[in-house]
Amino acid sequence: MINAITLLKTALTVAFLYFGIRKLIGYHVDIGIYEAIGFGQFPRYITGSVEVLGAILLWVRGAEGFAGMLLLTTICIGLSALLIWVGPPYWHMFVLIAGTSSVVWIYRDQFQRLIR
């Protein structure tokens, strides 16, 4: 039986692989977004790479919480850029924030072990 955590990680993996690979291959919508932001295309490659790496790390035992934090940070920065320079749509970003926040909360013990 598949549990809720596995379903959440699967959904996030699919989403972040989709958006990350889309950025890396140069989908025209993503190119337009990064042009509108005004920093050129280099941040698109960094963001896409981080999204793909984070999606993979969600499945590495002991790294799930860090993967969630990496992806949550990436999404928050991306949402800030959209809110400041581009505009809607950004509803999907709030869904990804809720999902990655849940992963960080579920695996919070990984951070607590580092602090102790």
C-alpha cells in the first residue's frame, strides 16, 4: 500500500522534473519569463538544474528534508521574481510551496539531528 508521503514525494518529483527539464531544454514560455525578469537566460539553467537535483534528492534516504528545503527555497525565490517582474499565473507555485513545506515538516528530524 502506498502511503501519503510516497504520493506527495511522487507528485513533487513529477512536477519539479517537468518544470526543471522544461527550463533546461529552453521551452519558449520559460525563455520569455526569464527575459521578462531581465537577468538573461543563465538563471534559467541554474533553476532548472536545482529543480531536477531536488526532485532526485527527494528519494535519497536521509536527504529528503534537505531536498524539500532546497526546492522550497527555489520556489520562494521564483515566486518573488514572478510577483515583482512578471505577474500571473502563479497559483501552481502556492501548491508547490504547500507540498515542499510538508516534506520539510515531515523530515524535520534531519535538521534537528544536525543542530544537536
